[in-house]
Amino acid sequence: MSRKRLIGTVVILISLPVVLTAFEAISFRVRNRNNGFMISSGEKREYLLYVPRSYDRTKPAPLVISMHGAGGSPMQQLSLSQWNRLADTQGFIVVYPSGLEGVGPKVWRVGSDFAKDVRFISEIIDSVEAAYNVDPARIYANGFSNGGGMAFVLSCTMSDRIAAVGMVGAAQTLPWSWCTEHRAVPMIAFHGTADRFAFYNGGQSWVAPHPFPAVPIWTANWARRNRCAPRPVESVVARDVTRREYAHCADDAAVALYIVEGGGHTWPGGGPLPEWFVGPDSRSIDATSIILTFFREHPLAAKSSSRDGARWRSVVGEALLP
């Protein structure tokens, strides 16, 4: 009997790591699963929706759309940006869409095939508006890295629905001339001067087939799009952060860039990323709180539901025709 017990104990001990590994894998899957999906353009698309307890259905709530970087996920973007923390106290709704996963990691298709992703985001907004009391003048988009590039796409294709956009460590892979939308869309960006992926001063990176534009030039181009005063105003907001703002813009659509000196490919003040891989992270500012303040200051004007937005919806629809 003692021998059988000994053998049984050994079997249990040998099996325990396998069982624990399986349990951890299942737990990880549960913690990181999305809670919404739809069929968009013939593809199954997923998203993570967060409606805080402070949501009051009698009051129109803002909607914040936050997009992950290449290889990320909705849960990873939630952890990185920590939008839910502010949603709990401020009563707005957050949705984290998932990029499409093909032969490689999940990405936003910000090249010539952007139309399907634009339609997906538009249909998410439709779905949330159908279920909740959403303020149509306060729908905002923001993203990290590749998700920041997608925010640029939305500012050009959905300017009649997206009030303002935010970008952190944005990876811009489309030429500025691609955007022909003339509506002045407010924009706030954060970028580290030591970003190892989307270089602050532009140039060829190992993560993209084409060189990235220089962030200061990209920001200045956006200011010209918004018809801002040509000379920005700079102010030091922290020991390692400088704010560069273009003011006196059309429709009060300000453009602001937070330059993080020595900062890496990170979300300042957000969830941690491995520093050995992405570079130094600044804790001097909280990018999410600053973006929220910027969003609050820039609701969508009624006149912004323009023919340009309808024209882009038509273009997107035509791009999806067989």
C-alpha cells in the first residue's frame, strides 16, 4: 500500500506542472478575451467594450475608441492606456477594437486596404450607439503605434463622426498627401525622442517597409491642415517633457505635440512595457489624462457633419465592392 501511495504521489507531482500550466493558459485566455464581435466586410471582427458603473443612461455619454499597436490586443491596449480608470470616475464608454489577425500578428491595415478597418470602426460606433446613450458630438479616437496610424486614417475618412484624435508613439505609414479631407480635426500626440520603432526624426525602421516621417514635420503638416498659426508655442511641462502647441486654428482645432526627451516607444504614465525592448518610459506625465482633457475641449461641431464625410463613406463603400 505504501508503494502504491508513493507511486501515486510521484504521478501527481509529475502531472502538477502540466495541470498548472493548462490552468494558467485557460486563465490567461479568460482574462484577455474580448466581449464583443461582429461580421464586418465578411470577416469576424472582435472588440472589448467597457461601460463603467457610473454610466447614466439618461445622460449622453462620450465614447472613446482606443486602438492597440501592431502585435497587440484590446486587453493589452486597456492595460497600457488605462482608459477604464478614468471612465470609472468620468462616466464615459470605452471600446478597444481588435486589428485583423492574418498570417502574422494583429495589425491595422493603414495601407491601400484601409477601407475594411474604417468600416469596422464605423460599425462599432453604430452598435454602441444602438445599445447606449452616446453623445454623437463626443466620439473620439486614439491609438498607440500602428493604432496611432489608424487614428490618422479615421481623421481623414470619418471626420464627420470623430471629434478629435490622440496618438502615442504613432507609426505613420501613409504619406501626408494621401489625406484630402479638409475639415480641421483637433489632434494631440506624444512621442519619445529615443523611440526605437517609430523614429522621432523619421527614417527607415525595421518594423516597416518604408521610412517613417519626422514627427515634428508631420505635426506641422497637421497644423497646416487645420489652418493654425504657423509658429507653435513651446512650454516645459515636466523635466523631460516639452509641449509644442499650434493655436489660432480653424474651428478652434488645436494641434499639440508632447515631446518626451529620451523617451522610448511607450505610453507615458500608462501600463509598463519591457524597457529592454521599447526603451525608457516617462512617468512625469499621464498621457491618458492629458488626452482626455484635450478631448473634452474639442467636441464635434454640428456643422462638421459635412459632405466631405459623406463622400468618404461613399469611397469606403466603393472600395469594398467586388
